[in-house]
Amino acid sequence: KGGFHLAVNLKLPIVPIIVSGSYEAWNPTLMFGTVGTIKLRMLPAIYPKEGQTADELLVQVREIMEKAKREKIEPPTFLNYVPCFTLISLALFGFLRLFFF
């Protein structure tokens, strides 16, 4: 919830990222992960509205993410075969581009 307080107080956007396949790739009952596909879907940035509280922003982002999960849109196929650390780098790049590009 701290990220939402920061977003509201500093007027910064929240960038929702939907992750699917991570449970299957690294099940908590296993000591090591298995071979699998982890998909990331970055949604458009959500800027807090004037006077919006952190709790209201949290509810708004949650509703948008739930709606996006129901749509079942597949990410581009090239992401299906990229190693996990590269996917994390892509997510970080997507976050950083909001501030520097």
C-alpha cells in the first residue's frame, strides 16, 4: 500500500503489471523452479486524480487489473521465450521510461 501513498503524495503514476505463469514455473512446494513460461502484461500508467486517496487509487488499479485479466489478451509472442531476468529488466525499463524518456 506504500506505493499508492507515494503515488498520491508525489503525483506519480502507478504502472500495473499482470504476471501469469509464475506459480507453475516456481511452485512453492518445489525447492527449485521448473521450465515454464512466465508472461508479463504492462497496462497503461494510471495517474492519481486530484484529491484521490491512496485507498481509492488502490481500488481503481485493482479494478483495472481484474478487468484486464478477464480479457485474456496474450502478450507478444517474443516475450514467451525470454528468460525471466530479461522480463524483469523489461518491466523495470517500462517503469523507468515514465521518468527519463
